[in-house]
Amino acid sequence: MESGISRVAFIGIGRMGWPMAIRLQEAGFTVAVHDAVAGRATDFAAKHGGIAAASAAAAAQGAGAVITMLPTSREVAEVVAAMRPNLAPGTVVVEMSSGEPSATRAIAQELAAHGIAMVDAPVSGGVARAETGTLAIMTGGDVVPLDRVDPLLRAMGGSITRCGDIGAGQAMKALNNLVSAAGFLISVEALLIGSRFGLDPAVMVEVLNNSTGMNNSTQRKLNQFVLSRKFNSGFGLDLMVKDLSIALQVGRETSTPTPLAAQTRELWAAAASLLGPGQDHTAAAKFSEALAADELESPQIAKKA
């Protein structure tokens, strides 16, 4: 490998991590995988090759880079602490979770004292783009370790944007999802208003996509997951609330007024509370429908079904 890294430890092979690890394996890296769910690493190795590690520390042994793809920064801190004795100086820890920038900076500082570099590289694009290796990756960290892990990131991503110092990628990811979340809710509200006026929501989506109201939700979510009533985009409602909470935390830490962001987060949290655990984030449309005591229906999409 151009980076000099041949063995990669991948910690956390859930819905996103699994296809990302496959991409690394297909790119020629030796991938040692570990997951908190018993048997998942063994299943991965049996299907896709690589090494099934009994622990994160075992996966990290001899690895030039370690990728973490875990639920929160708390799990990342615990895993990094367990791996640290097995990490040789010069190893790069690549934190790809949607974590808290301040927590990531603290972990990076601890690792630096042992000659171990850390960068953050959260992703956007969902499972579909993880499977095709076209994720949008936002990075933070020093130039040298980012250069070293660039071949790894390019095996998983279609676009890689360097955002600044350590934690900058995670801040950008949370703020991206803040903008996306606000766009989704206002788009659904607009459809509900139009539907009551007598407009076909699918026609509204078509107009929005050809006008200034176009956004990611009008392009990729409303017809596909809301009007179709499938609600299966692959990104959880609970994860959206977590990312919005991180965006607000960044706002607090930078003393930035966030009235609209705070309201957006509260609405998404209310949707999660109403709908319960295990919901896709596009199911938040049901929360808006509940407030309106109405359900979005499209004669145009109904004909195609």
C-alpha cells in the first residue's frame, strides 16, 4: 500500500461498518474485525475474508491503522483504552463514528503522549453508499496521519474533505445533519399544507425539485421513503437525534446562539419519543402527520404501487 499500511483493525462492523470493512478488504488491505455482538466478526471473516478478532485489543495487534465505527464517543474511549497497550508508536487511529468533537480531542491528546496519532473521519451517505464505496467523508487532524490513511479512506469514500484540526470532521458531520434534519421537517410540513389545499404531494415534490425549494429530502427521501410509506432509508431516528445533540453541543462550546437548531432538535426528539425505538429517521414524518391529524397520500404514487 502507498501509505505503508497493510493491516487495518476495524472495530464496529454494524450496518455501516460491515460494508465499509468489505471495501477495505476488496482494496487489498488485511482487515482484522471485531464487534461487540458475539459471532459477527466470525461471520464477516467467513463471508468476506480477513481476520476475526476475539477482542478490540487483539484486532489492533500489528495494525498500522485502527478504525472505530461505534455508537458514541463513550464506547470509543473505552475501546481505545483497551487497545492502547497493543498500539505501536506510529499507528493511526481513525475515528469514523459520529462522535463528540471535544471528546475526540481529549482521546487524541492522550494517544499523542504515546506516539499514536488520531484523526476523525465521520461519513455521510448511508448504507447504500457504504456498499458502493462512495461515502462522503469529512476529516479532521494533522496532515501527516491524514496522508497516511488517505488510501484507506479512498477505498470507502467517493469524496474526502479535510475540514481542519482533530474533531473538525465530526463537527461538520453533525452540522450537516442539522441542516438536513431541518430541511426534512419543513419539507414534510409543506407537503401537509399543500395536501390539505388539494395538491398531490408527488407533484409538489416534482415542483420543489425543479425550483428553489429543492433539498436533499425533496430529492432522495420524500417520494422514496415517506410517500411510499416504506420508511426504510437505513439511518435511525435515534442516530439523527444524537447528531443534532452534538451540533447543539458544538454551538454551546462556541457560544453561538442556536434558536432554530434547538427547536429542530426538540422536534426530532419529540418524534423519537412518540414513535419509540428502532425507527428509521424518515419515520419522523409520522410525527408531523400526527400533529396535523392527517396522513400524506399521493394519487400519483398510489397508481405506481
